[in-house]
Amino acid sequence: MDEVELQRAPKQKNHIILGGKVHVYRRGPRGLYQASTTIEGKQFRIATKKDDLRQAEEVAEEWYLRLRGMVRSGDLEKVTARKKEKTFLAAAEKFLEEFPVLTEGQRNAIYVKGHERRARKYLIPFFGKKGLSEITGGLVNEYRMHRIADAKERWGKPPARTTMHQEIVCLRQILKTALRHQWLNALPDLSEPYRKNGKISHRAWFSRDEYRQLYQATGRRARKPKSSRWRWMCEQLHDLVLFMSNTGLRPDEALRLEYRDVAVAFDEGTQETILEIEVRGKRGYGPCKSTQNAVPVFERLKKRNKPQPSDKIFPKSHHELFNRILTELGLKFDREGRPRTLYSLRHTYICFRLMEGADIYMLAKNCRTSVEMIEKYYAAHLKDVLDASAINVRKKKPPKKEVAEIRRGELETLR
């Protein structure tokens, strides 16, 4: 028959087996056979993947008997419920639809994009087809093991602890989305098993001598760059080092800062001219007041760049040049082997303020962090703000003569 005759040919009738309990059929005169049956009022279908009727009937018969066995064991009800429930993929797509909209203006766009990348690159390929009820603590541990093995195979080392933590955070957010839409009854245990309590280590910073070496080296580069085309870059880096170490800004906050966010003001409390900064970064909006040493740096930046109000103060981080200078000075790592980065300038600012006796609560507000974080990570420098006279308090003991008289009086009372 030609193609037209095939289209006009009537569909083949169902083939009934097992006394009418199972129907075997195919759509059109050619193709693979399918089978259907009804058990306890619910219809089930299967593709036999056979184009021979006899073979298809054998597959259908085995399938029907298997279903009947599942009815007796109670497993069929579980399978049916699993088919009806939402998959992890559905929950992930819902999360990726809601998250950017509901967090607009509250979360950094880079943070939002990071969650989307983690979900699509790692979580969906592993969990996507699973029903939400199948996402258990055990399966999450299997995911951790899969990620570690995959990273070792590709890069020769496991993913960083913070990388894994961010992926589990994203997983938790997706499951919370399912919970809000009542697709899931409860969150599984996502805690990391066998985790050892991490030793709290102090942040890498620069001592006063090390900081002096650093800004003197960046100053020399700014005055005498190795190439004239690098002059602007070296000058910007020098000012970035001074600006961050006198404001306590995080690197992302400094790089997001615009000229209109900074104002030169006279502070009545200190009787000094300082910078008042409107910071937009990791924790959203927050105010910051600099030391007086940041003012000439800001004035120098305005004079050099002749900016518009909406221009970025530091369009680039210059981290490669910064790392090169640290390596040349032998300052890339502290005595504990921790690498120093631009973030270390913020830690340096906090340490210097503590050693000068700054109020911890006000310092935390100015740095847009908590007192707990400062006490936890900068405790080594709290010795400079502790008042020994308030700690080493002793009660005055009465003279021995008075003690003897008191005891004598007590004895007379007893008599």
C-alpha cells in the first residue's frame, strides 16, 4: 500500500487477553504495541516495545500479573501516589520563577544568578526526575558523594566547603518553595553528617607594620609604574587600599560604590572631617562613616577621574596587581598560612578600630555586621578594649582586729 492508502486504512482492533482484563493494541496498522488494563477503578497503560503481537501479549501478561502482585503487597497505591506527586524539577522551576521577582531590590543580582546556576547545573540533573517525597536525607548525602566524586574526576580535588554549602542552601530554598505550595509535607534532614566542629580562626589581616609596607609599595607603584599605560591602574589600586582600610567596606561594596553615594561632612563628635557613605552591598543598604584619612583619598579620586555622580568610584578591583604586590612583599599569606585578599583590608580596619578602643556595638553597626561576628572572629584583639580595673575586682577584707571583735560579739550573743 502506498502512503495515502495507509492513512485511509482503518485502525486495528484491540486484542483482548486474560479474559478481557488486558487490551493489547497499536495506533495505526504499523508501529509498536501498547497495553492497558483497569485495576481497582484505576487505568494503567504500558508500551510493550514490541511490533510482534504474540511477543506484545507475553509482555502485557507479565505486566498485568506484576500489577496484581503489587495490589496484594500494597505497593501499587504507593506507586500511584508517586505518579501524582510533583517532581523536584517542577519545584525547582517554580522556585526559579518566584525567586528573582520576590527578592528584587533585596538580593544582589549576582546572588540570584548564582542560585539559578546551581539549580540548573547541579541540582536539577541529579534530583530532577525524583518525586518530592523521594528527596530524603540519604539521597542528599548521595548527592554530596556524587559531587565530590565528579569534582575529583574533573579537577582533581573536591569542591570547596562553601561551594557545597551554597548548593545545599539552594536545595533547601527549592524544597521550601514546594512546602509553601503544599507539594511537600516536611523538609528532610539536610545537615552535613559526620561534621566536625570547625575551629574558629581569626581573619587574615595586616599588622601595622605590614600595612605600612603595603601602602608604601602601592604608593611607589602609583608614582613610578613599570609602564605609563599602567599609571591609572596603579593609582586606583593605591587609593583602593587606603579607602577600604579607612572605611571597612567589603570589596563588593567598594566596587558598587558611586560618587553620589559619598559625601564629605564635618563630624561634631570627633571634630574631624570624614566621609558619610551610603553603602549598598551584601546586607542591602547601610550607612558608614569613615576615618578622616579617607577624605584626601576621595578628593584625589574625584580630581583624577572627573566623574559624573553615577560613575563608579572603583570600576575595577585590580586584584591581580594587588596579589602581585603582596607576593613581592612576602605578605600574601599570614603566619597561619591564610591567604590575604582585598577582604583583608576590611579585617584590618576592624582590628585597628578595636585596638584603638572603639565601642564594639557602634563598630558592628558601622561595618554592617553583628557584635557576635566581631567577637567570634576578632576576639584576639579584644584584649586591647578590656578594662582590667573592671575585671580584677576584689572585695576589701576587714582588718584582723575587727574580725576578732566580731567573733567575740557572736560568742557573747550565744551565751
